[in-house]
Amino acid sequence: MNNLDKYGKNYLKYKIRFTHWKTGEELEEIGVMPPQYNNPNSDRYVIVTNKYITDIIKSTVISKELIDD
């Protein structure tokens, strides 16, 4: 995955494991977390993959790790 946004900014890539808020199923997303989508005061992380954008409720996160690309 190219970690550059449309303006050429490079973002760090993360792997986030979390439980689905409704079903409790354990899920995993790998992507970038652009700061313009991630307000520290929000109750959610926004992660952008090469296919879609996912919002993850912070209280459901099992682990969040920085990965090398």
C-alpha cells in the first residue's frame, strides 16, 4: 500500500485489532491514520486502507501497533 495521500504526505501504517461493537467478533484493520481524520478528543480512530475508510470505537481496541512497510 502506498502511504502517500493525494498531497504527497507520508503517514505511518498501523495494525489495529478490535472487537466489533455489536457482535463481539475480533477484527483487524491495517492502514494509515491521517491526522485530519483523527481528533484526539474523539471516541473513534479512523483508519484508511487502500479500499475503504473504517472508524473504530477506541474502547473496543485490543491492540494498536505501528508496522513497517
